[in-house]
Amino acid sequence: MNEEESAKFAEEVSKMTFEESIQQLESLVEKLEAGGTDLDKSLEIYERAVILRNHCKEVLDDGQRRIKKILETSSGISETDFQ
């Protein structure tokens, strides 16, 4: 996957919902786990999986920030450890 293809895929992924991204990520992981693909194809699948994983992480991080904002109180911010 060259840089142009990677950028195009990242743009497509940025428009996906979390659920769509997870579904595609799971599909790619299954392909890698099944084996039988050549090295170049495996690397392309891995690159796509990393892009999807990063998108999912961004969505989750954004959700965590939104939750923290909701937990604001009049006496300040009430932070909760979400781990």
C-alpha cells in the first residue's frame, strides 16, 4: 500500500462509525489469522488494520473526553478513572 492509497483509506475510515471500523478490523484480523496470504498482501492487510485501530482509538478517546465533560460539577471537574 503506497502513501496515496494509505491516505485515501484513512480518509474513508474517518467517515466510518466505530461499529463499522470494528467490523472491518475484525475481518482483517481473521484474514491474517487464517494465513495463506503472501507477504505483500499480509502487509497491506496489516497497514489497513492499523489505520482502523487508530480510528477506533480516536473514537474511544473522544468518548472518554465527552464523559469527563459531562461529569463536570459546579465545584469543578469530577474525574473518574475509566480503566
